[in-house]
Amino acid sequence: MASGKEIRTKIKSVQNTQKITRAMEMVAASKMRKAQERMRAARPYGEKIRNVAAHLSHAHPEYKHAFLVQRESARRVGVIVVTSDKGLCGGLNTNVTRMVLGQMKSWESAGLGVDACALGGKGFGFLQRMGGSVLSHATGLGDAPHLEKLIGPVKVMLDAYMDGRLDELYLGYTRFINTMKQEPVLEKILPLSGAELGSAKGHWDYIYEPDAKSVIDELMMRYIEALVYQAVAENMASEQSARMVAMKAASDNAGNVIDELKLIYNKTRQAAITKELSEIVAGAAAV
């Protein structure tokens, strides 16, 4: 059995760890509220531009953008993986990377090549460890999504799609449901499909000014940017929620460990006192 001094040292160490986890829980709770506000503020724009894209996919303008053209067969697939830069957030990153890895294996078994874009340090490290083809990446995104940091890596994937080097493009991230629940999702973003976006009621079309090409080209870029920005915002809200829950569980577990160590310490101390008393009684009896 460990000595009383060793147990006291261990109790002190666990108490120091508990202070850190409690502080991280409070910081994550504060950041979580801000992240949720940003995510909810971005949702109306994302839903509206999805609605416009759905109408456009059913329309018949004189100009057809490459994002709207269905390709006969896919030879190479691109995937944008959105993760966090930091850990200590439970299984958040593990769940989305495991889902992406399973899908990549199924693509490769079907004879498809896979290129990836990593948004977040954890996803970038994961893709490097598994030896994936990473065309672009962005790390150090901070606590708030900034579109200027996302445009560059995403444009590399869009250029590859426009050049015909990619035939399909997917987006993998963690969708925020509520504080206690977040789910990993992998959705297809290119080519745009009217069936997936939702069917428009009746025959729908727009009047384009100055011309269809200028408007649709700009709209398609804004559509993809909105999807990626919303995914990053959802992932950041999920990250802070998962970190708060994980740190709360860590603090509670630390409290349980401290209680168990105190019980062991008291038993050890009582055993030492009993032994000393027995030795004194035995010595007195011998005298």
C-alpha cells in the first residue's frame, strides 16, 4: 500500500487538474453561447441561398453553370473535412474523421480517387497520418469563422472541379443539434441536384440582369461559400458544446478520484496508528 505522503501528493495533483478542467468548462460555456449566436445568425442566409439554388437547379436559363451539370460517371471525388484545431472536446473530431475515413475507403474500393481539403488542424493531421491526398488546408481558424481564411482552400477544390479533375465534391462536418447532441454529417455539394435541394413548385425561372452568366457565376460561388461558412460555424458551436460537456465530466471524475484517494489515505493512516498502538502495547507487555 502507498504511503500517506504519496497519497497526499496524488490528491493534490488531481485537485490541480480539477481546477484546470473547471476553468476550461467555464471558458467553453462562455464561448459556446457566442458560437451558437453566430451559427444561428448565419442560418437564415444559408437557407435562403439554398432555396435560390434549388429554384435555379430546376430553371432552364440560356447559360448552364458547370456546378449544375450532372456528369455521366465519377472518376475522382473531393471531400472537404471540417474539424477543430484543438482537442479536449470528447469524440467530436473522432466521429467525423471516422465517418469520412469509412466513406473514403468505400470510394477507393469502387475504384474512385479521392482528394481532400482540411479545414482545422485535427482533420489535417488525420489526413496526413492516413496518407491521403490533401490539395489544400487551413488551420488556426480561431473561435470565430472568417470567410477570408476559408475562401482560398475551398477555391482550390472548386478549381479542380471546374477543370474536370474532380467529378463530385462532398462536405463533412459536425452539425449542431443542441448542447448535448452533435452529429457528424457528410453531404454532397457538387454537382447541384434539384432532387437533393428540393423541388420547386411549378415552372420557375429568374430574370437575369445584366446577363445570366454573370449572375449565375457569382451566385454559385456565394452558394458554396455560404455552405462552407455555415459548416464551420456549426462545427465551432459543436466544438465548444462538446468541450464544455467533456470538461464537466472530467471535473466530476476528478472529484470521484479525490474522494477515493481520501478514503484510501484515511485507511492507511488508521492502519499506521493501529500498528503503532499495537507495538506500544506489545512493548509494555514485554516489560
